[in-house]
Amino acid sequence: MSDVRVRFAPSPTGYFHIGGARTALFNWLYAKHTGGTFVLRIEDSDTERNTKESLNSLLSNLRWMGLDWDEGPEVGGSYGPYFQSERGDVYQKHLQRLRDEGKVYEKDGALWLKVSGETQTIDDIIHGPVQRLEEKDFVIYRSNGTPVFHFVNVVDDMEMKITHVIRGEDHLSNTSKHLELYQALGAPAPKFAHIPLILKADGPGKMSKRDRGSLVEEYRDKFFLPSALINYLSLLGWSPKDDRELMSLDEIIAAFDLVGINKTHARFDEKKLAFMNAEHLKQLPKEEFFKRGVEVLRKTEHADWLKDEAYLKKIFDIVQEKLRSFEELPNFVAYFFDENYPFEPTALQKILKHQPKERLPELQIALSSLPTFDCEIVENALKTLSAEKNLPAGAYIHTLRFAVSGRNVGPSLYHLLDVLGKDEVLRRIQRCLETCSFA
């Protein structure tokens, strides 16, 4: 293991934001890439704004994304995060040292750090050298006895031997204060990498927790794949040298490095994230697709569809290629389980040109005479029928899909027919004739 040590240090004051998830991911990826250590530290010193709900959301979504941390207090056989609220003695120790050395003073009940008056050079890995001068002393302990973010942040990074601070560019303006604190505490500063901000999908400005699509929970609730979210977030401000986009987690870890992060702000694109989710879904191993699909059906109150596992596996095998997200799954497969499926009006309008009232009886005759009902035989039967009637094959294909599903889109028709079986297909054709008005 290398000596690289990084940390993600969020405050539990709201739901888990996409920007925070990207910061956590970049730290985690760098630790994995270098064989280093990823530390999770909860900055909960602001007791008035912290909530248990926010903390649970944060921890739950980090675990959902697979961003496991490497050390911390042991809780039930695993690591919990570090909490600043439990580290008061550590901060008091370093504060006392600053007092003893005459580097702080009291004013209006608060404790202030005496700044050096020197220009601080932030040697940032992404932005290069940035020079800033802290002209005024600043508070490190409030009059109510609670420490300020800048102080506890620096003390924790010192104590935890953090080697690289990877955080949002909006913290760059704080860094000169942090360098003043490192200098006062007689400790070397870590390396800094301030990553570009994530801009709103439309319009100017940084993406906030109020913007649509800005919370990790939204994608988790829509059954997005964590691998897709990680793939997309990894490319917000970073790119591999060969400009690949669709990558597995192992490929991202192997390629990720801080030098590949650029200065340009990244604009959030929910459509691109949805596209990546669809591509990752297609690449899932069949066993994983089945496992996740079953979980989705349970959570959406369709547990009654799980009774016949063999039938369900056949359905999942043919829909995986066409499905764009697991959120669509219940609706996408509903007609397999409901003989009284609705006939979509827009789909009906699209097949009227094929004169379905004539085509369906012809299909009944052609299909009922087949000795077996596998994909190849059914396909040949439809080709023969279209040749005999001197009609395009689409006239029968589109009409038949509508009759057995009530829709004009779905998985491969011949595989769909194979899953339903001959008897069910013929019943559905008859129902369509009896139910639909083709006038």
C-alpha cells in the first residue's frame, strides 16, 4: 500500500448532492488507483444544522455507490466514519499549543489566529501556483466555544496524515487560511487539487441541491445502476487520455489520475447520464440483471410476478437489450403477466394502414398450423405468409406485435412469441379481434 491518504469530509446538513458524490468519487478513485487509503470524516461541528436524516442519507448512498472507506472507529465489525463532534480533545490540544506560543488572542469572546502577513502560494495540482494574501486575522474558535471549520479541517488533516486534499474549486479561496494554520501549527501542508465545479444542466451557475437531478437519491429511487452513475460522474471534469467514455469501474480506477482533471467547469447532462445507464444495463451479466430486476419488481409491488422463476428469466433475457432503465421495467413487461393488457391508442393508429381486421385472421390460420413455435419457424411462417399475400412482412409483424402486447415497441417479436407460447399467442390474437375497433 502506498503512503497516499485522501479524505472525503462532508457536513450532514442535507441530502447527498451530486457535487459531493463526485468529490467523494474522485478521492476514492485516487486512493484505489494509487493503492492508498480513503478516509471518511463527518464534519458535524455545526450542531444546529446537522441532522440524523442527512447523515443516514450520506452513509447509505456512499455504500450504495460502493465507495467504501478504509479506516475509522470499529462499529459492529466494520469501520464507521470519524466524527468531528467526537474529537474535541484533539482540537483543544492544538489550540492550547497555539495559545502557549502566542499565536492566538481573544477578542469579543472569540479566539483569533494571528496571520503571518506573508503571501501564501498554493501549489495546486490542477490550477498550478495560486498566490493569496490573508491580510486580516481570522476566528478559529467562536465565542460559544465551538471551533470554526478552517481550524478543525486543518487539525484533522494533520492528525490523519492526509497527503492529498481533493475538493471543490469553491474551497480554493479558503486555502490560504489553511496554509496560515499549517504554518502556525508547524506542520507541512498536503498537496491540493481543487476540482472544477458542476454547473446546472441549463442556465448559468453552480448546480445546487434545489436543481432537478442534483441528488443521488433521485437516481437511486429510479433504480439507476451505481456503475453508470460512477462512470458518468468520473467524466465530470476528468477524462482518460484515450477519450473513452463507457468504462467499467476497473477501467476507471486504472486510468484515473489527478493530472487528467481539467480546470474547465463541467456541465451536468441528465440525458447523457440516462444514456450511460442504459448502456451499463445492457452489459450486466444475466444473473445480475435478474437479481436487480427481481428487486425492482418487489419494491414496485409486483411480487406476484415472481411466482414462476423460469418464465421470468425468459422474459428478462429478451427485454434486457431494449430496456433503458430499471425504472421502466414494470411497465415494460406488464403485458406478459396480464391477459387483459390495454391496447394503446397511438399504437392502434399506426397499424390501421395494414388493415389488421384482415391480417389477424390470416395470422391465426398460419400460426395455428405450425407444429412447433420456435423463433425461426415463426419467422419463416410470417415471411411465407407475406409472400403469398404479396404484402410487406411489416404488415404482419407490426399487427402481430400489437395484438399480443397492445403496443408497437418492445423486445424482438419472435422471441416475444416464443416466450408467450403458441396457445397464448392465438388467444391474444382472438382477444384483439374481439376487443379492438379497426374502423
